[in-house]
Amino acid sequence: MTKTEKFCVLVLDDDICLTTIVTKALSTGLPDAEVLIARSVAEAQFLLSEFKINFFIIDINLPDGSGIDFLCDVRTMFPEARVMMITATPLPQYEQQSKELGVLLFRQKPVDTKELVQLVRTHCEKMGHSTSVKNADGSFAVSLTCLSALDIVQLKCLSSATLILQVASPSGIGRIYFDNGEIIHAETSESRGEGAFEQILRWKGGRIKELPHAYKSPRTINTGWQGLLLNIAQKIDETSILTTT
């Protein structure tokens, strides 16, 4: 259960001056919104578990980690949220990674507060209901109506995750195994390896749940994750074209 049902904004930055300016602008422009401040990834992670957050303003370089890594958690837990990434030292790889993770805007400091307030207000007006659900065991299930399985798999690869994604859909139940961001195994009731992985990504609807990677699974997939995802995405696109012509 979250602590607030208000439209909620999280500003993650260790720059006290910037957070003060942004908070004042948001509080003035959106007096009914809840504005939260975190000065480290650890603080932000705590707030993720306590609040339903609708808009994130995230710095990239933080005292205890990277805003890019934190963004992976945001995208899994709050797929409907909007995100602005900010940085004092913009680098092409940061911007590219941010775009791949669905960032609304990538901006160099100082922040244009008028633009920011307008973006937050627009999303506030268009906001729908969140489909992220926290389970009793502390894991998170994500509706595939917001993010596709392909999107979530890419997030886990980019964040170098070691875990299992269990996908439950009307078509069946499957599992995808990750080891330091590499996809090493997939299984359904019908197949294993790359065939099972493709089958899972073709399923429509359902939910994804994270499970701990508690034991060493067999390695049935040896293709690098970038090549694997590209091949599967191309096959899915080709099938879609054939079925619509």
C-alpha cells in the first residue's frame, strides 16, 4: 500500500541548490502534487517502496551509484511513469541508454523549470491507473499491457541482472534466466533454449514476476543478448507483416 494517492514527483539529485529550485517550482506550479527529494540511490530505492511515483527527475552521477541503473528499477516498477534525466556532463552513451529505457527527456543542467513544470502538469492531466503491483513477498509483477516482455528483458540485460523472469500468460507459463545481464536459459512446458525464449516473447498479455536465481541453471542459450533480442524482434516483425497482408 502506498502512502499517498496524490500525483507524486521524485527528484533524485545530490545538488541541494538544484533540488531546492526544482521543488519550489513544482510546489508553486502544482500545489496539489507530492514532491519527494532523494539525494542518493539508496534513499530513492526506499521511496520507491513507500510511494506510488508518477514522474521522476533523475541525475546520472550520484554519490552511491548511477541514475541509469536506478532507471532500470523505475521502468520495471512504474512503467507508466514519465522520466526526465539530467546531468552536468552529458555524454552520448548516457543519452542513448536513457532513450532505450524510455526516458521522456534528457537535459543538461541547469534545468529549465518552466519546461519541467509544464511536462509534469501535462502528465498529471493525462495520468491513468498504474498496473504495477507489489506482491506480499516483496517481488514485483508487471502488466504486459504497459511494457512488452521484450522491453522488460532488455531492461534486465542493461542492468546486468541475475534473476529469473517468470511470465504467466493465457498461452502458458515460461521462465527466462539471467546471469549478469546475459540470457542463459529459457523454458516453457513445450521447449527449452532459444525456441522457448522466442515462444515467451510472442505471448500476448499476462504478467511478469521476478524470482531469485537461487540455483545454477543449465546453459541452453549462448547467443549474446543484443543479437538474440534483435533476431527475435525481426522474426516477430516479419510475422506481424505476414498476418496483416
